[in-house]
Amino acid sequence: MAKVKLGTAGFLYPMPIVIIGADVDGKPNYMTVAWVTRTNYSPPMIGMALGKTHQTNKGIREHGEFSVNVPSADLMRITDYMGIVSGSKIDKSGFFECVRGDLTHAPMVNECPLTMECRLNRTIDLPTNEFFIGEIVAVHADERILTEGTPDIRKMQPFGLTMPDNQYWAIGDMIGKAWQSGKGFTKS
């Protein structure tokens, strides 16, 4: 089958949706992010690309701490809103119940079933973005989403984003077991 050249607007499908929390000007600020990924196994690190003009960046740079909050699909509308409005124009501190863990300046969203506290490890300056890499210092989960002590994606109900069509998608069915399903594979 022939490939069609689409230019340079390539994205991974789907991108996970998270809400980043950081203290800005003495209060919690939240921002929706899809350009996020695990960057290191041990110590555990997560990275995210944020446009340089975002209010959240200011808090991350100032305090060296942030949270990564995984919303469930029922939080899609408010999660989208957190990405539409700027914390420099709207006070976002009252939209969620803020909870704190070990880090002083990493406000977590209590309504999100899975949250992570991160300490800034490094910032990479890119042409239009800042890529923040943080070490995960603690992970918190609602007991209701756990199966045998582990987060269960079916109970969590996270959602993803596709670009450039800008659509949110629910996570589908499990289709295989990682590091197991390919065992014994042979080319036909």
C-alpha cells in the first residue's frame, strides 16, 4: 500500500491527557497537557513539553515542583477548559479540590483517580517550548481504581488526544499482554 506524505505535523496516537498542577503566585494553578511521557525507569522520571508563555511554567521554574494528574473520562469537559483558559487571566485554584502530599508546591487534583508528585530534574529549552523533566517522588491512587494493588485502566478510564484533528478518545479494550504476546512469533 502506498504511503501519502502529510508534511511535518506528525503526532503519536493517542497522546495521554493529564492535568499539570503547580503553585503560581501563592495558589494552585492547573493546565491540561497532552505532550507528556515517561522518560526514565530508575529513578522514575516524567517529561512534558509546555509552550514557553504558559503561566504553569512560571510556577514550575520558581518552585521546582509540579504534579501530574490523570483525569478520568467523566472529567473531560473541565479538563478541556483547563487547557482553554490561561491562569494569567482566570484564577484556576478553585476548580478542583487541591490535595497536597510530600511536596509543598505540587498541588494535586483530588478528583483525578491517579496523581503524581514530581520534583524538577531539568529543563530543556526548545524553540517554542520548555521540556520539563521531573522525578516522580510519590504516586497516589484512589482505592476504587486498584485491582490487586495496581491501577486498573478500566476503572481509571483515562482518555487521550489525537492531533491534528483535536479529538478526545476513550481508551478501548485490552488486545494483548506486553512482553508476552509476541513470544513464539514467526514471520510467515
